[in-house]
Amino acid sequence: MTDLFDVLDATWPAYASHRAGPWLVREGRGGGKRVSAATPAGDWADADIPLAETAHAELGQVPLFLIRPADAALDAALASRGYDVVDPVNIYAAPVAVLAATPPKRMTTFPIWPMLAIMRDQWVGSGTGPERLANMERAIPPRTSILGRIEDRAAGVAFVAVHGDTAMLHALHILPEFRRKGLAANVLRAAAVWGERQGASQLALAVTRDNLPANALYASLGMQVVEQYHYRRAARR
């Protein structure tokens, strides 16, 4: 299986990535924490942490590290420096064949690329602004946006891209007045069907652990937590 952290980088790419000693420092340009975080790119020591901090400062970013399960030592080192834990995340995955076995209801989902203006408007209205839309535009194909419809309304959006054997879903948003009506499940199933056609064997997504309704939905569809991560962010002065 393709490493899911590599999949996240490939399907939701940063504007640029920079080496700072043993660190890979992502340049997000407002595109979110994942594309603005540093991770180890080799052996590091506590004395190397300021190299990443300086690189972040030169990019106009608050020092931020993405902490994977293998980064326990870094987690402890940053905690000792007063870094705060931010946004613990679950990564869910399931075989596309399992999700696609129940296809989306007819006329509820439409894979579309390039994305339509109405889709851009829904994302921007949800807080997924132009900087995050730029992450989608940078993703290497195959990629698609998915428009969800219910009650004759454009009511939801999501973005999906494939890297290796994995289709990764990002930025799922259902308009508030259309939630709890099954549209999100249909969008996920549509993403699995599309991913399967691109040769992917699994569908994955990342969601913050405190988003309880979303976590419950993904679990109800047979998806399982396969990885976890969180961020460490420098305390604001």
C-alpha cells in the first residue's frame, strides 16, 4: 500500500517545499496547516529545531510541525519547547470495492473537472477559500471534483485525487440545510466508484478527531482508522 502521508502530500500539495537542514518545510501560502507544516527529512537533533523555525519565519509562517506516529521523539522535544498540540486527525480508509458495492443514488453525484463556478462558490462559502482551491489545482491528475445534488439543488462538493493505489478525498462539504439526508454517503460512494475506475484500490480521507458527526459517518460506511497525526504549533507571542 502507498504510504498515506505521501498520498496526502501528493493529492493536497503545498505551493513549494524547502529543505532546512534535516527538515522539509512546506510553504502553504494560506492553503492550510497540512501544506504549511514541517516534517523530518532525515536524522535530526534538538539543536536542529531552530533551523525549521527560521525557515518558517522566512516564509511568514508560524512554526508548525506535523507529527506522525513515528515522530514521538520530535513530539516530546517540541512539547518541552512549549509547542501546543493542534488538531489531532484520523485518517480513514476502506477498499473502493466495499464502498462502490452500494453505488450512489442516481443523479445525486457528478464527477466534474475542471470544477464549476457553483462548486467554487460552495467551497468559498464553507471557508475553503482560493488558497485551498489552489491546492486542488496543483494536484497531479487523475483528479476530480464531485458535485452533490439533492432536492434539485447543488448541495455538496468534494475533491478527490489519486496517488499510487489510493484515492484521497478532501474538502467534503454539504450545505447545512441538506445534511443528514444521505448526500455525504453518496458523495463518498461516488468518490470510490471514480477512484476504482482510475485504478485505485482504496479510498482514504483525513478528518479532525473532534468532528464527531463526520467520524461517525465514515465508520458507518465501513471505513477504519488506519493512521493518526497531529500538529505541534509554536505558542504565539
